[in-house]
Amino acid sequence: MAENVYLLKVSSGVSGDVKSRLDVKKDPTHVRVATLAPLSNYGYPPGAEGSLLKVSGDGLVFGVEGNDAVPRAFVPWQNVSYVADGSQVTKG
């Protein structure tokens, strides 16, 4: 089965929660999220960066930080294979 992996920017509002969940020393700037079913970026303008906006007991919310005109999406934990630190991936 093909893996659906997304690199999402970590918004400032969830950085502490992500840091705690991943047990890392610094706030991650990005996370890799693997899902069972593909996610959509429908409605994102060119160049928009997908961001992790919320983490809850039910799942994740992603969208574009600071742009409420871009559709937000809820991803239940049942669709998430794993969440991993992606900060080093963004450093070429």
C-alpha cells in the first residue's frame, strides 16, 4: 500500500502540544503526517503552506495559518498512521 505523507508547518498555537507529544527538546517547525486516505489541498492558493492548526483527542485540523478563506480540514486519528518531527526535512 502506498503511503500518504504530508509535510505541514506547525502553527504557533500547537507547537507546545506537538513538542510534548513527540518528546522533543525544541518546538518542531514542521511535522510529517502519514495518513491511510489521501488529504486534499483543494482551495489552497498557489504557494500556500499547509499548517497543523489544532491537535485534539479526536484528531488533527490543518489549513493555512492566518488565512481563514482557505478551507480547513479535520483528520480523525483513525486516518492517521503516524505523526513525526519534520523540522530537519525542511533544512536542505
